[in-house]
Amino acid sequence: MNEELPRKGTGSGTWPSLFEYYNQLQATMAAIGDTSWDSVVDTMKDSMSHSILLPTWMRKIQSIMDTKGNDSLGFEIIEESADITLNPEVAWSPAYVRLGPQLSNQEVKFRKNRAKFTKKGLAKYLDIPVSSIDERDIPIIAVTGSGGGYRSMIATGGYIMALQETGLLDCTTYLAGVSGSTWLMALFYTLAECDATRLIDHIKARTGVHIAFLPAAMELFTTAPTDKFLLHGIIEKLHYNYTSVSLPDIYGVLLSSRLLVPNNELIVDRDNLKISSQRRIVDTGAVAMPIYTAVRHEFGPTGAKVEATDQSTIHPDNTVIEQRKKRESWFQWFEFTPYEVGCEEVCAWIPTWSLGRKWSNGVSVDTAVPELNLTLLLGTFGSAFCATLSHFYKEIRPALPDISISQSLDKIIKENDDNLKGVHPIAPAGIPNYLLGLKSYLPPSCPESIHTEKDINLMDAGMDNNLALYPLLRPEREVDMILAFDSSADIPDVPWLELTAGYTKRRGILGWPVEAGWPKGEDMEKDLEKMEESEEVDSTRDALDKVQKEKDKDRRKKLSRSQGKQIRGPADAAAKSLGPVTIWTGSIEEKSTDRAELHLADEENTIDEEYKLRSPNAGITVVYCPLIPNKKIPGVDPDTSPYMSTWNFIYTSEDVDNVISLAQANFSDGEARIRRAVRLIYERKKQQRLDRGLAMRELWREGILHSGRST
């Protein structure tokens, strides 16, 4: 236990340690009850840097994981799992699948309760009398954080603190997240009790030790009361066989040992480990409703399946075949709220407290099964390492030298890219498939695999879009404004906003500002338009991927020519482009507008912005806040500050303060514009309500509504 902590900035040992730990724990679980345990320990000693303590740790873990011995902690955990005072959901049986796109009754009730609080919050924020506000005029404001590991978690915390200090947080209805920002949400709604100051204090106290530093982790896993607190979720999963234990589960437990354990380790609260328990703070409407996200990777018909499908059609032409091949892969978004877990694409939902049960024909078949634990879900929400081999290569390729061996590798990857898109070298975590037996009740667009697979395998939603925009665009949620806090890596190069425009087009959602996104320059615009019109691509994302490859190639050439000269990073370039806060407002009128012209119009002046916000045809307002350098916070740069790497899991208090200060400074630069936008949306909704009332009164006076006369 006296060994030194890993030094900051040395990320090389992070994943090897995690993989080693995963392999060892798998061996541990397999060896439970094995009389030859000493031989198992001996085989693992060579691969562990902490071999002296390994036998003691592993014996303790073996004892804890043993659920058969009456005196073991594992046995105690399983006994307690059926205790309705600890897990009241085990008595709520059966559970049912809810079908349809509508919001749940619980969420509808939450929205009514929340309106009472946002009414007071809006009055204070806009400095108007609360008595003058009609609840129908209150803007529905949503917030989304991005993925990006600890950087995103901490930066989102800084933005949340800024929202709380300005009073805008009291006006919000939803808080959604992807990957690292979901970790922040889990803390915000549990240990921090929705107080931003407590949130940041907790992060400072817990992020100074790496999640993969085994002495610290093992101390928590083998010492009361944190041993039961951290391990009861994975022991329950093994015992009840929700799904098989995976690397994201182990990753989630390690994350939880750092994030979900309070600084005073003696006061752990197991209620904090259930998403459904967050209802106790959400139900009243006192805070915004959290929406955690993950995605399922649907591969669709490939290979022999495609050929068989093609042959089943009489003389299919090349266009039909190509369209089928293009539907090989997409991501289905699943959302987790304190009320329900489900997917808008399939229009099917289950109670969050029933997560972990097995299902048949829309009814749970398990009884007395506790809810799937947040210690495991944290790993699912942040499992970026479950990416496909194709995605992995795209991530690392820009960093590789442009030499012959890399070019050869490019060729190999290109020739096999279709196959690599279907390979996840690390298996995602799963939940039992609650859609089995419901094929005739689900939309015909649902893939066949969803009706046959035992589990729904889920992973980091950043695989598809690093901002949790899609759940906020459900028409039933009627969101007026989205505050998007983007702490992604290489923010001007990623197409999250453009991808959302494609998503809304496919889903028939009106009101998204199609101009939202990073300016790409004239050449980039022409290339993108050409790609979108080409038969070689199936979507805007495909076009962006192809254009991005050319950008990466140009960047590598520039780097090779620089010969050590300093090159401006993406975040610094972004600071000279959109800036820390950009506001776009869409229109509910269906029309196509040239993307370059829209960017130009958006830059003219604030008159255009105000006109769009006041327009009766106004759609969704997007407030985009990228984490970029700010001259008010010198020396803090997401590109050059080593601790801000996505893969860094050690932050000192000073590091945390730097990231928080950068987020707050960026928000402060645009706060006046945001406040004005909120006011204009409120005034627009109020005027529209008054206009509708006036029109109804006119009809009433004419006698149309009550006399039954025809016109």
C-alpha cells in the first residue's frame, strides 16, 4: 500500500492495468469454490506489478464473491437483495412494457410539477413579476453535456455551476448527457443533492487517484462498508444472471470506486446506486429530469444475409442492392430516466426499477430481482473502448506518421472496412431484451435482430453523437431551447450538430436550425455538397466522414512540414471561429437553404438573431457552448494542457479549478445573449397564446363555436 501513485500524464499504464484487472477478476470468479486457488494466484503473479499484495487481495475478493458460504459477504448480499426494505422493487411484480411514443404518466406529472418551479425561476431570471407569468408561456429549456471522459465531466460541472449561479438552472426542465457528462449527472443527483458547489468539492476530493490504481481500489473493495456498497451490484448480476459480466461492468465498478464513494467512506448510501431512486428528488419538480444515454449498434443484413435478401427480389437493380448494403449499420438510442428505460425508435419502454429482469411478450418473467446497479451502468454509459475496429482506426490514424507502412495499413483497412465496422473487439454490456415476443406491436422499421437476440447490447452513445441531442428532440417533449455544452476532443472537426440535422430530417422533426455547425470554408462546403449528392454515400455522416479523411490528410502534411514548429490546435482555431457561445434558431417551415448562406446570415448582426427568435414560425433554439481557450483564463487549453486529455483519469484540485474556470468564463462571455434569447422565446410564446385567444374570441363572437351554424 506504500507504493507511489502513477504520475500524471503517464497514460500508458491505464488500459493495460484495466485489462489485466479484468482478466484477473474473470479468473477469480471462475475459480470461486476451486480448491486449487493457490495455483490460480501463481499464474497471475507475473503479469501484476503489485504481486506482493495480490494473493491477499484475491483471497479477499474470492471470499466476498462466494455466495454459497453462510458467513461470506457475497451470501449476505444475495440475502439482502430480496429484502423489500432495501429493494422495494422486488415486490413490484410483474412489470409491463409500455408501447407508443407518448411520454409516461410519471414524466407528464413531473412536467406539471416542474412548471411550478420554473415559473418562479423564470420570474427571477428575467426580473418580471411571477404573477404575470402564465405556465403555458414558460420555455421548455433542456441542457446536454458531451462525452470526453473526466474533462467532460468536470467542464459540464463548471457549466452547471454557471447555470446555477445565474439562475438559469432553475428554468430548465431536462438535463441529458453522454459518457463523461453522465458521470457528472450521477454525482449531481446523488452525492451532491443538486448543489453545484458540493458537486465540485466532491470531484476535487476524489479525482486525485487513478481509477486503475489497484491498491486504492482494492482497499475499497475489501474494507467495510465500501466493499458491500461497490460490489453488491456485480454480485447480484452474477447471481441473477441479468446478462454476462463484461469489461464495461468492471470499468463501471472501478469508476464508482472513485466517483460514487463519498470522501467520508463510512457514510455510503446504497440508494444512490439506483437511477429510479433519483425520483425522490425529481418527482416534486424541484430539479430538472436527468436523461442518461447509451446506444445499440445494429449491423443489419450483411454478407450472406444481404445476398439472400437480394435474391428473394425478382431481378433487383443495382440501386436496390446498393440501398440495402447501405443499411448495414446504424445506432439505436436508449434513454435511462428515473421513470423509464427505452428507445424512441422502437416506441417501447419499461419501468426503470424493472431493469435487469427477463421478459416475454411484454411482461417480466422474473420475480424478486433488484434493479440493475448504477455501478455497472456507469461503465456502460462511458464504454468508448467498445468501439468497432473501424472506429478505433479512425481515432488513431491522424496521429500516425504518413509513411509507407501507414499507407499500406490504410489500404488494408479500406479494403476490409465493411467487415471492421461489424467487429467490437471488446463486447458491450447488455440488458435483458424486453422486446422479445412483441414483433407484431413494434414499428416495421425495427430490425429483425431486435426480435431474436437474448440481450440488448449497449455502449457509449458517443459512438454515434457526442451530444445527447436526440432524446431532447422527441416531439412529445416540446423543447424550445437546448443548451449544448460540448467538451469533445477536436470540437471544430466533429459533426455532432450536422449529424443532428440529418437525424431530424430522417425522423421528420421540424424546427432544427439546419445552419447549426462549425463553418467549414468554401472548399469544404463544396466538397460536402458534392459528397451529399453522390451515390457513394447514404447520409450526411458518410459525406462528413469522407471529407474528414481529406482534412486529416492535409493536417498530417502540415505537421510533417512544420518540423517542430508550433501548430495552432483545434480548440485554439475554434476560439477564432464560432466563439464560446453561438445561438441558432430553426424554423418549422419546411424549406431548404444553402448552408453557407445561413452561416453568413447568422454572422450579420444580432438583429437577424432576434428576428428568428421572435418569428411565429420559430423552431428550436440551440445555444452551442464549446470548451475552447479563453484569454481570461491564460494557460488553460484543451489542446495543450496535458491533464485535459480524454484518457486522463487524474486531476488535482488545481486542474479541476482550471477546467471549471474555463467553462465558466466561456459561459459568462455569452450569458447576456442567452438571457435575451430566453426572454424572446418567452415573449414569443406569450404572444402566440394571446393571438390564439383573440382568434378564438373572434370565432365565438361570430357564433361559430356555439351555434352550430355553417359558414
